[in-house]
Amino acid sequence: MSERSIKVYPDKVLRKISKPVNKIDDTIQELIKDMLDIIHGSTPGVGLAAVQIGVLKRVITIDPSLGEDSSQILVLINPEIVEMEGTEIFEEGCLSVPQYFAEIERPEKIRVKAQDKEGNSIDFKTEGLLARIIQHEVDHLNGKLFIDLMPRVKKDVFKRKWMKERQEEEVRKS
């Protein structure tokens, strides 16, 4: 199991823009393994961006099966969303904003260009849950969180509540 840990909002690293991967070497392969270990670990998740564990590289790992079907694992290096179509609203959560969920509007269908973990160029269209996960994770690579997509009033309420809960948690720990 990886010794890396998930960074939690409001950690400043989550607001940084990740840098492109220029060379897919052993370091990147180890990062991918660590990321998959984390999303399959004690905190079930469907996707993870490298920045969420403090690594500013444009790498995302996705497993919509929650570890049940390894054939569904998708690794995207330097992903770019090049086309978007339609819109849908769906509830999202995030490993970096634990135990919080909100209805978020995103494009329903997307086209993605990236490299796979071997460095091969890939170009595909997707929709539904996979499109949503990819958009969510690419947002992370760009220093954006799903809470940024909430209406201002809801975002303000979230921030006040979130910070109050963090302060109460610190008091309990001391």
C-alpha cells in the first residue's frame, strides 16, 4: 500500500496546475500504482488525480467499478477534453472533500485525447459516468474542485460549514 495520502480541502496544493508528463518512466509507473492502490484502499473512490496526493503531474487514474473489475481501470496521462456536448446534472463527491456531495452540472458527452500508461496516444468519446469522472479529474489537474462549480450561495454555505467542521475537529483532537 502506498504511503502517500490524499490531500484534503483547503490544502493549497489542490489549487495548483499540474505539469505535463514529458517522459513515462519508472517514476510515473510507480505513481500510477500508488494512485490505484489509494483509490482501491480504505477510501473507495472512482478516480484520482496525481495532484490529490501532492504530485503536480498530469496523471489520472479511474476505476468506475470500485475495484470489482480491473478491465475498467483507465489511466490517462496528459488528458485533454477536446469536445463537449449536452449537459446533465448529477451528484458528485470527491476524495479531497470527504463526505460532501453536491449536484453539479457538466457536459454529458466528451471527447478525450491523452496517453495511456505505456505512452500510446489515445483518442475516444465517452458519456455518462465515465465522462463525468474524467471531467472531475481533469478539473483537479487544472487546480479546480467540484465545489467551484456550485452556485455561489451554495458554495459560500459549504465553505462556512466545512471550515466550522474542521475547526471543531481540531478542538476534539487537542
